[in-house]
Amino acid sequence: MSLKYPSGEEIKKGDRVTYHGEKGEIELVANPELEDLSGSERWYVQEHGGGVLIREPKVFGLVFVRQPNEDEDLVFVSRAAANEASEPTD
């Protein structure tokens, strides 16, 4: 099972989002149901039970959301292009 936005879309690394109205990007997806996790993903699953890390450089910096499907302030905007650099838009 994948982590999802409140609107039902699957959360993927690089997604463009807004969080509390500020533009950001999904930096990390720590899905506790996956076995093939990177070191950072594994740490977030062990410490917090999973969730997503959002990068929003203007106000929050990095924010970890443990239950993204229940956080109405997390809004999916678009998927990042496959060859696009990982930088939030202004």
C-alpha cells in the first residue's frame, strides 16, 4: 500500500505540493510497508512509523508529516518531470 494525499493520489518523491499554502516538494517518502528502503527512509520508518518529508525553503525548510493522508494542509499540485532537477518552483 502506498502513502496518499488527502485527495487520494499516491505520494511520490519529487511531487510538487503546497503545505499550509506554501509551495514545496516531496523530498522523501518513508513507506513502512516497503522492504527496499534507503537509509534515511528506514530511519524515518523506525523512528516515526513512516510518512513524508516536505522541502519548502521559504518558511518551513523541511517538515516531516507522519500521516499525510489525514493532513488537509498537504495539497498535491503536480508530478515532477522525469528529467527535471529537484528544486521547488517559486
